[in-house]
Amino acid sequence: MNQAACAIRRINENEIDNVVNINRECLPENYSRFFFTQMYKAFPQYFLIAEDKGEIAGYIMARTELSPTFLKFIKKLHIISIAVLPKHRRRGIATGLMETVEERAVKQGVEKIFLEVRVTNYPAIQLYKKLGYKITNILKGYYRDGEDAYLMEKEINPEKNLDHAMDARQTEIKEPTNAYLV
Ligand SMILES: CC(C)(COP(=O)(O)OP(=O)(O)OC[C@H]1O[C@@H](n2cnc3c(N)ncnc32)[C@H](O)[C@@H]1OP(=O)(O)O)[C@@H](O)C(=O)NCCC(=O)NCCS
């Protein structure tokens, strides 16, 4: 990424409208402003923007969730939404946003990161593959318009999980994210 021009940082509440607009410009189905605000309040450490000369060029929004396995619950990071404005693409901005939330998640004891992506969204699938995500399932009719999603996952090396400070409030999430599409 062009580090000199672009900074990645936490979003401020008064910048949520900018992100709502980027989401509407870049994606065919959109979350409500209410949902973005809820995410900002619950998971501010995973709601980041990339800023280029005062302009918000892209954002990422993610949250932690607890998932049952045979023996225990594991903490996962769910990438809910990421987008970069067309004029800022192919500069490594999405890569920088993904890597920044991944670093934060590793420090908080996350063992797996996952996301859903439209099966036709070639740029995003390429991005995730490049970052080490693997397609692990097809979610039939996941999107409102009926398109299928790939479930893509990345295992995190538990050796790197240094700080397991858990915030229970931030891990008790059960509702599916597509319930908030407008
Ligand atoms: C997907 C998206 C976030 C990528 O943002 P970006 O900042 O351009 O991505 P990067 O510059 O970090 O690209 C990293 C890698 O992803 C892949 N990639 C990104 N865009 C690509 C494209 N149009 N075609 C093929 N591969 C692409 C490449 O491997 C790229 O590495 P390279 O440039 O060295 O070849 C952006 O295209 C976007 O906002 N799309 C619309 C919203 C969206 O689909 N979000 C994901 C929903 S799941």
C-alpha cells in the first residue's frame, strides 16, 4: 500500500455516514445505518477506515463470535463487510485493512477468521485467497437476490495468540449478519 498517502485507523462515530455511502456505492445489498452504528458501539476495535489525504477510501467491519466445537467454544472473527472506493482500488488498501484487523484479532485470542463472499465476486475471492483464506463451504441462496456465497476461512496459529483478554459482551453474537441487509 502507498503508506505515505493512506492511514488505517478506527472510525469515529461522525464518519459512519461516509461508510454507509461507500457500502451503497460498492455493494449490491446494503446494511442499514442502524447496523453500522451497532457495530461501531459493540466492536470499535474492528471497525476501521483507510484515509487518503482526508478522504475515506475504504473500510472494514468485523466482530468476534463464539462457536461450539466438540470440546470447547472457540473465538472467531467474522469479517462482516469490506469495501474500497473504485478510484482507490489495487493499491493494497483492502489488504492493509484485512491485515490490521487480523493482527488485532490474533492478539485477542481469535482462532479462526471467516467471511462470506458472493460466488461471482472474483476480485474479493482473489483478495481473500491471497491472504490465505480457503473456501470451506457453499451457502446456498445466502443473499437476498438468491445468489450463493462461499464461506471462506483462515486458521490462526494458536501459538501467536498472546493476549486472551476476552470481553464476553463482545462474543455473544448469534443473529446472522444478512438479517440486517436493507
Ligand atoms: C474486493 C476489494 C475490497 C479489493 O480492494 P482493493 O483495495 O482493490 O484490494 P487490494 O489492492 O488490497 O488487492 C489485493 C489483491 O486482491 C486481488 N484483487 C483485488 N482486486 C482484484 C481484481 N479486480 N481482479 C483480480 N484480483 C483482484 C489481487 O490478488 C490483489 O493483489 P495484486 O494487486 O497484487 O494483484 C474491492 O474491489 C471492493 O471494494 N470491491 C467491492 C466491494 C466488495 O466486493 N467487497 C467484498 C465483499 S465480500
